[in-house]
Amino acid sequence: MAHLPIWYLGEFPAEDCDKAMSEFMQIPPKDASMGKEGDQLDHTFRNTTVRFIDRMHWFGLNMLSYGNLANQECKWGWETDSYEAVQFAEYNIGQKYNWHVDNFPLHGGETDRKVTVVCLMSDPSEFDGGELQLRLYGEFTPPLKKGSIIAFPSVIEHQVTPVTRGVRYTATMWLSGPRFK
């Protein structure tokens, strides 16, 4: 049996990231929350500033294409029929997001997040720390550069380590579908 990848890597041109970032920065920022209803604030666990982008924004639609491609190419084969608006995140010095999964298995809703799609919007030379790490039978730090797209199953545990210099920007979206059975 062939090994199935736990992530998919693609890439946006840096100029597309710059254009999208200038548009995203026009949206008022919010303090990031957690939980299915977004009603939990805990800066010891997650400390991030976010902006939510219109679901039909050109950048998000391109991210959706990458998420669908990852689901196909990695042979996860999950039924997805919806997606969430892009969350544009800003991590300043000291900000982080501890180990977590993006699926909420006990939420009781009708759908589950199945594919997480993340684009690194800033150049890694502009910040230290802020690494995206995934954990499944070991910890992995994917080699991301500005414009890198990574897609992975939303049930995979991951974190963003604290930023120690500069600012890290990412765009994230989730593809969802009928509940896992």
C-alpha cells in the first residue's frame, strides 16, 4: 500500500500575496477567538489578530481550488460541499496558536471541517519563530516560503509557534462537508 501524504504543497506568486494583503489590511482587525461559535478567548492558548475576507474574494476562491486539488491528489477523498471565508491572521511578537485541530468533533453540527488550507503571506526573512508545525506520529515543520500553500486534513494537530521578531501573515480557509461517520 502506498503512503498517502498528510499535506499538499502548492504556491501563489508573491505579487498575488502582496495584492491580496493590501486588500485584506483594509478590513478592521479582530481579536482571534476559538471554538465552533467563536465565543472563547484565551490568549495563553491563542493570541492572534484576524480579519475575515468575503467568501467570494478572488484569493479565497483560488485557495478553494487548492483545497479541492489537495483532497484529490492526496487521495483523502472526503466529501466537501462548502467552505468558510478566508481568515487573514497577523502574528506579532509573542503571538502564537498552541497545538489544536480545526475540526470540532463534539460540536453536534451537521458538517465537519475536513481540509485546512493555509497560505503564508509574508516572507520568512521578515519574522522569526511563527513556524507552522504539524503533528502526526511525530512533529513536522513544512518548508514554507512567501506564497506557499499547504493543505492538510483538519483533524491533524498543528500549531504556530510564538513569533520572536517581525510579523507573520497567513490566509487560512476550511473546506467542510457532511459529518464524519
